[in-house]
Amino acid sequence: MTATHPPLRLPLILIGFMGAGKTVVGWHLARRLGLRFLDLDQEIERRAGCTVADIFRTAGEAHFRHLEATLLAEILRRPPAPLLLATGGGVVEDPANRALLAETGTVIFLDPPFKVLVGRIRLAGLARPLADGVEERVLRDRWRRRRPLYREVATLTVGGALPLESQVQRLAERLCPSA
Ligand code: S3P
């Protein structure tokens, strides 16, 4: 007897704290499942013609959040289907974003332990305005505050300290066993 699986609800949306691997896992998972991949931060940067760090520096976080919420709504209301969207770690701060996420597609929360997140954030050396030069204690408070918000909108959660390739493999098997 073959098991039947409910159809996959698209778009797939990856959420989680900075360093959770949303962009890397998203890119590989999208390829594996034959979905188009979009990264919300990269799309914001493409449209603004400058980096997220530049936007924070020149126009402030509130302006970045406005761009983020506007683009999220634009993409999710009319997704260029079939889509996998990786989001920025702070997208769940806005209740309107959470409401939209909760009613759309399949929301996957990448939730590695805090130590793994910090290691990746420090290693990446990327310009992350909310992490660069920030004490670990402050990052941990932000992570603790946000975790319930990610959980609130997640359809499924991937915890543990698995390497990113294993996460892609597990998610592909879970979401689309025939792929
Ligand atoms: C942010 C996370 C970043 C980016 C911006 C704000 C946050 O994305 O959207 O710097 O508030 O956590 P990543 O989660 O991809 O680093």
C-alpha cells in the first residue's frame, strides 16, 4: 500500500532568526523541489539599489520595516508561483506580517540552538545591522523574544543543530516524499 500525502501548500516560506540558514536552505530546497526561489532581503536590495545595511544606516530601521512589509504583502498576495520565499529574521515582529504569513502557504521555522545561530552570525561576517558589534546577551534577548512569534505562524519547525545540507534533505523528504 502506498501512503498518500496531502498536496503541498505553496508558497513555501522560510522564517527564523539571523543565521538560521533561511537563504542557503531555501535556495537548495527550491532547486530540489523545482520551485522558484526569492529572498526577501535580496529583493529589497535589488529594488532599492543598495544593501540592507545601507538602508538601516541612511533611512533607519523603521523605513526598512516598511519596505519589508510592503514587499512581503506584494509577493504573498500574488506569488510568482510556484515559489519558495526566504524572509529576514525580523519579519515576524510586525503583527500584520504575522497575520499574512499565518494564512499563506506552508511556513517553515528553522530553529537551530542559539549557539549555532551565534556561531554562524559571527562566521558569516556579513553586514547585519542588528547583529554587528552587538553583545551576545542582547542577541539572545532578541532571539528569546522572537521565538514565540515564529512559532505562532509556523506550519512546521525544524529544530536541532543539523548541517544545512541535512536540513534540505529532511525537508525535501517531508514536504514532497515523491521528489
Ligand atoms: C534582520 C535580519 C536580516 C535582515 C535585516 C534585519 C532582523 O535578515 O532582514 O538585517 O531583524 O533579524 P537575515 O535573518 O537573513 O539575517
